[in-house]
Amino acid sequence: MVKRKTTRGRKLPRLFLTLAAVCVLLVSALISFFPQLGLPSWEEIFRAAGLNETVSAQEYPFSVHFIDVGQADCSLILCGEDAVLIDAGDVDAYRTIDAYLQSQGITQLQYLILTHAHADHIGSADEVLENYTVENVILPRYTEKNTPTTAVYEDLLYALDESGAKVFAAQPGDVYTLTAFCFTVLAPNRDYTELNDTSVVIRAVYENTAFLFQGDAETPSEEDILETGLPVQADVIKLGHHGSKTASSEEYLRAVMPTLAVIPCGEGNSYNLPSTEILDRLDAMGIDYRRTDRNGTIVVTSDGERVGVQTEK
């Protein structure tokens, strides 16, 4: 007598899988479309699982967001209701910058600091000025000899004129005070023929923590900064010139004494930055570092005493 084969054993797992899938879809719909139910948000779920490293402005009292804009520069300081944007990437970076500002709920900038007139630092500044309320802009003062004549710089000047923002020429020693933190201008200290050295360098201080933003300032500017006697110590430094060996001298790094260095650079960039010489120097000095080409957007937070770092990847 031939026994009939039963399919019950196979049907039960399929039934359970179907029910599980329905439950997942139902819970997903409730989370996505009915936030009033008080269920955890997707952001909270991903963060708990270690899958979401994006830091919201509301999570920490002070944060610096080194936005990944490829082989270019763009940093965002957030503290309470205050927002300061330092540089604005290249000419193709606006969509990335805009999306990031929107994700942080930013509609207004108290300060836009444009370190110098190279396109990879001011390329999308005109669009930022056109689409956001910008109260103040800080720029280096150029002379007749080193005033840029590029179309990108001309677009910036036009946007500045149309924006109605107050424009300040960077002056070393000037202190700008916001609600809960301040920043001091450290450079440029003289007229330079090399545009990188005209970079506005600032040191932002939140309670007992400090952050140094170097633009593309190279060794001559670093030497001049040290000669001013202005405080340079910082917990975090954004390295000058994307980690090039023409910046971040050992003398300067020893004066700054950072625990963390951030290097904005593009994946596979044609300049081969950051320099292996600089990376070796950081390693030898025991300075931890992150780089946007490998880590994506980098967020450094401060509670006033300690700094922490989170990365996109």
C-alpha cells in the first residue's frame, strides 16, 4: 500500500512566514503613518540597532557636521538655535548641502564663513545665499593684487549684494559671540600671494571644548598664527588644505594638541590627498583622525567637557 505524502509540514512554515510578513508590514505602516501612537520612530530604531549614525541638532548641545561634499569643504556648527556654515563646497555641492541643512531643520544661518575664494570652498555659496536667510558673512580681505577674477567669485559677489547680509572682513583677534558659544578669527594675518594662505581660520569654543577650522591655510599662515600669540589649543582640528603636506606642520599640531583631526577629501581624488606624510605624522603624534572619503559625513559632538565622534560609514 502506497502512503500518501503529506504537505502539512511544508505548509505550516509558509503560513508562519506569511503571517510574519503581514505583521511587519502592519507595524511599518503604523510607524510611518501614525506617529501619534507613540511607537518608536525609524530613526530611533536604526540608532538602537547601530544602523543610523546621523546626528540631529537636537541631540547634543553643540555639534560640528563635516559634510561630505567630495574633494571640497563644508562644515556646519550647530548650537541651540544658532547655525554657522563654514564654506560651501564646489559648484555641484548645493543639493547635498541643502538636503543636509533641511535634515537638521535649518532655514537660517547666523554666519556664513567663506574661508577663501577657491571654487571648492565657495562654489555653492551663491545658491546658499539665494535660498537661505544669512545674517552675516565673513570673508578674507583681498588686495588689488590677489583679488580673484573667476566667474565663481563674481557669482558670489553678486549673490552677496542681493542677499542683504552684513559682510565682515576677517580680522585676527576679532571675537564673534553667539548665544552659547563664540569663535575667534586667527587668520589671515597679512597679504599673501598664495590664495590658500588667505584662508580665514577660526577657533570655536563651547564651554571647555574648542574646535579649529583651518580652511586651506598652509605652513606660512600657521607660522603667522603662532606668532600672534592667540590661543590655538583645540580638541578637534579640521586639517588645512585637505590633509596636504603643505599644511599641518608638526610645530603647529604640537601647539594645537588635538585629540581628533578631520580631513575633508574626495574618494580617489587626483591630488592623492590626504598625504601619507601627514597621516604618518598624525599616527606618530597619537592624533586620531577621520576622513570624509572613507567615513562620509563626520559629526563631532560636545557636552562642554568631552567630544565624541560619529560617522556616516
